[in-house]
Amino acid sequence: MIDPVIERPRLTRYARGGGCACKIPPGELEQLVAQVSNRVGPAVDPVAPLLVGLDGGGDDAAVVELDEQRALVTTADFFSPVVDDPYDWGRIAAANALSDVYAMGGRPLTAVNLLGWPRESLPMELAAEVLAGGASVAHSAGCHVAGGHSVDDAEPKYGMSVVGLVDPHRMLRADAAKPGLPLTLTKPLGIGVLNTMHKATGVVFAEAVDTMATLNRDASAAAVATGVRAATDVTGFGLLGHLHKLARASEVTAVIDRSAVPFLDDARAAAEDGHVSGGSRRNLEWVTPHVDFGGTGELDRLLLADAQTSGGLLVVGELPGYPIIGETTGFSGHSIIIR
Ligand SMILES: Nc1ncnc2c1ncn2[C@@H]1O[C@H](COP(=O)(O)OP(=O)(O)OP(=O)(O)O)[C@@H](O)[C@H]1O
Ligand SMILES: [Mg+2]
């Protein structure tokens, strides 16, 4: 488990899955959440009205109204290592946790760390690097990191719980897409296959690391400024999984132009070499009944369903400087049509 060149433990070797690819598969998660909702009703005499909760398959974060202009956004995200470098893993995990606030059109205020650490097999100095990476990204977003919770764990896990603010009238919801609008994707896909290859071979993909550590802040602010109403972030369920959830919740069909979808360099080659995670295969299985794939081949299907970690925003509307990958139409029998 020691990297022969830098003589440091390879963090990805300490976990079975990695990043958002280790999420519980979408179908199983929905069943789990539904079982609880069926047994336990809503909050009794709530202190504040819930604007966004678990209805319609849930959204990126929960939102409660504070007053006419302000609502509170809460979200939590943590996962096992996606890269071997502890500082980079921290940066990526923080950018990913903050992303759900940006996906609602909000701004993060405070975060607390969520840390699981195998103290007997990995030095605490590495945990400090992970936390420092996380704090550096959160601080660059103007978000305080002011606490956390840490447990001894069989596998390393890291993430954050984040609280943000949003204007309830300008919030970006997954169930607010309308027909006849362009679909924009703000980060290239391929992160999952490159992470899977990194875990298997140790090769570092700097472009993928930079992409994952980049905040979705600017894209979110641009979407809110241009009056966009619907968006989500593309993470563990892949472009197709998150697009299906958004289209289903909004009762529209998303028509995707396959050739317009951006990918990181090397992503296709990594997929051709078989570096496709089990999570990505489960994503594809889950969405397949809802997708008209046209002539799309198996490899392209897998790449479009590839589990992303800290992926970009999928925005229903046009954002200057970011690629348009398709459009919405009225619901026509499938959530997604690929051309
Ligand atoms: N254990 C849980 N209990 C209740 N709700 C859950 C649980 N796990 C997930 N959810 C909810 O299920 C929905 C889908 O979860 P998912 O993790 O895909 O959303 P997400 O936070 O946007 O993902 P990501 O962080 O990868 O962008 C969300 O509304 C989420 O809050
Ligand atoms: Mg999300």
C-alpha cells in the first residue's frame, strides 16, 4: 500500500469504493428513504416552513424559509478517498460538499468536518493534511470551517456538513425545469473513469484533480443572475442519473446531443481499458428503462452514466462560457432521449 516513489501510503488502497462512486445506488436509496417517510410523518409544529425536502426524490439540499428574502440551505456529504494525495482529497471533498449549496443557488456560510479515520493503520498527520485541504477550499469560498466530528473507522472517510443562505425566490430547484430550454453542463465528464484508473495504477490525472477541486460557485452565481430556475449538480449517479431525476421531478424530457457533451482528455481511453466503476454500471442499469438511447453504443452509455465526484452543475438554461449539451421538451415517454 506504499507508493514506491514518494513512500507514502496510497489512500485509495484503504477503501473499497471511492468518492461519489461509493454512494448507495439510486434505486436502493430511494426505497430506503421512502420506507422511512412511510413510517414517520413530517415534523410536528415545525419551527420554520420546509421549502425543499424529500418530495419527488429529493433535491441537492434541504431548504427552510427564514423570512421573505432568506432561506437556510443544509446538506452533508462524505466519502472514501478518490485520490492518493491527502491534501487534494480534502480539497475535492470540500468542493463536493459545498456544491450542493451552489446547486440550490445558495452561498455557503459555515461548514463542519465529518471525518472517519483508521488511526491504527494511517498516521494522523495525513488526516491533518486532508482537513487542511478541505479548509483551504471552504475558506476560498468565504465559508467558515468551525467544527466537526471525528470517529475511528475501518476506512478513511471525509466530507462536510454545510449550511448556506439562498434567496427563496431565486432558488435553483430540480423540479422547476420547463420545456423548450437549453441544458448546460459546467464541468466535463470522465472524472469517474479517471479516478478508477488512478486507484488501479497510481497514475495522477492533474486535469481531473483540478476539475474536482474547482468550486461550482461561479457557475451557480451566473445561473442565479440570469434568472435560471432549475439546476442540480452531477455527482455519483452520473449525468444520466441526475438528469433523469431532474427531468422526472419536472415532468419534462431531456434531449441530449451526445457529440456536445464535454469529456476530460483520457476519459474515453480509460473506459476502453475497462476502468469503469461498479457504481457507474449500476447508474446505467437504473436509468436504462427511462432513456431512449437511439444508436448510442455501450461505451458511450457507460461514459454518460459515469459516476462523477464533485462534478459540474447541470443547468436548465444558457450560461455564457459553458457548453450547451441539449434541451428540454414536453414529456414524451422517456426522461432522456440521446441523439
Ligand atoms: N440517509 C438519508 N436519509 C434521508 N434522506 C437521504 C439520505 N441519504 C440521501 N438522502 C436524500 O436523498 C436524495 C438524493 O440523495 P443524493 O445523495 O443523491 O443527493 P445529493 O446530496 O444531491 O448528492 P450529491 O451530494 O452527490 O450531489 C437527497 O434529497 C438526499 O437528501
Ligand atoms: Mg447534489
